[in-house]
Amino acid sequence: MNDYNFKPLNYMKRIKSYYRGLGYKAPYRWAQQTGIPLSKPVKPINKICVGIVTTASLFDSNNGDQGPGAKYNGKAKFFKTYVKPIDPFPDLRISHIAIDRAHTTATDIGSYFPLAAFQRLAKEKYIGSVSPNFYGLPTNRSQKTTIEVDCPRLVGMCKKDNLDAVILVPNCPVCHQSVALAAVQLEKEGISTVIIGCALDIIQYVGAPRFVFNDLPLGNSAGIPHDNSSQDITAKLAINALYKENKPRAVVKSPLRWRGSLNWKKDYSNIELLSKKEIIQCRIEMDLAKADVNMHDKDLH
């Protein structure tokens, strides 16, 4: 059996190879944090109020296809940190980011936005409560914008809602970097954090207080689609990590295993599997996506 099946996918290496294969010369430089803080909740586990931070985008019917199985849709991307109520249950989509579209269709919001799982924990009195609001963190490639604008806004929102702990749920590779940067700023303000995600190498490189690692295709940070038990396992691992992990950069490996094709690690952004014609088409699509994002950036500034 292929080694791909046993080792976590090295996303940083794979992405670098993919971009180089498309003809881009300057590789992306990932953030790298030092002096990672770690704070523990003051309240007991059954009293804490937990907030959820997502990189998913609010559905807007004016922005084209964002539904299950949708292709990458840069028009659905958001660029400002937001706060929204959890009631009514929000309609969030992940068509705007680089999830694993070959093996993930995003048919179950619970696999990338674990609100229902944490609400079940609150109903069981495992935790005190879920914040009446949730929080959206943009997936900006600009680390300066993330660090100086997006993260401080998020910290302000979480402090205003008096959160004891925050669960951050990234979806794409750059999402993992963004939430790691946010987690450090939250911890510095005394708000305990746990990231639940799928890109272990990125979190370890960037640096974060606590990480629950689901070795699943991108787009399934919170658990296996249409499997509440797997999503509940992930939620409990995250809450327990708040109290059990005593050192920063802690990694808790989930027992979950993907039930679909075993080739998902081999397939993700693998330039070696593409024909010359496919590479040319991917480059065209990538340039169009970059142009769309750059246009939005100019509008914001």
C-alpha cells in the first residue's frame, strides 16, 4: 500500500511543487511564529462559554454557485472579519477556498462548521454554553492584513462576547495559517483556543497553542460528513485539549479515518498527475482567481 496512506500530507511541499509546475517562480512564504502563549480556562469545563471561528463564507445567492460540489468561486470570498448570530442556524459555504474538490463535496456543513456538535455538548452539559454569535475570519494571503487588521477585529469581538474559549476551524491551507495567527492573539488576551483542522504541517510550521488533527481531506476539519458521532468526537477532543494540554504547540491526533478513496492524499494538487493541457488550463484558472482577489483587495483599500 502506498506510503501516502500512512503519513500526513505535507501541504507546504505539495503546494510549492504545484505552483512551480504551473510556472509561478516565487514560492509563497508562510508565517512562522515564536513564543507561542498558552492560557487555560479559569472556569470548570461544564461552565465555559465557547465561541466558534470559521473561514467559511456566508451564502449570497448573488455570488454564483456555492453549493455542494461547486468549483472554486472567488466571488464568494469575504475580506473582513465578521460576527453573526447562530440563530437561525447560519448558511455557510466553502466554495471560495482551496478545499479538496476531488474527494469532498461539502454536502454536510457539520464537517466544516461544528456548531451543531458543540450545541450537543452544551445540551449534554459537557460544556456550559455556546456563544450566541459565531465569527468569520478571512483567508487573506497577506499576513500583514491578517495580523494587523483581521485578528485584532476578531479579538475585539470575542472579548465583547465574554468568551472563555474559542474553537477555530480552518478549511484550506492558507486558512490554517490565518487561524494560527489569530489563536496566538486570542491567547495573549487570556482567551483559550483550540484549532481543529487537517493541515498538520502548516500548523506546526506557523505555530499555534493547541491543535486537534483530523487526517481527512481539506474541507472536513470538524469530522466525517454525515457522521454526527465523528463530529462529536472532534468537538470533545477540542474541549478536552483546553484542560489537558499544558504546553504550547500541542497536537492531539484524532482517531478518525477517511471512508472514501484512499488516493486523496496522492491526488491533492499533485502536478505530477496532470497532463500538459491540464496544467495550462489550471494556470489560466489560477490567474483568473488571483485577478478577482486582487480586484477585491483594491476595492477594500
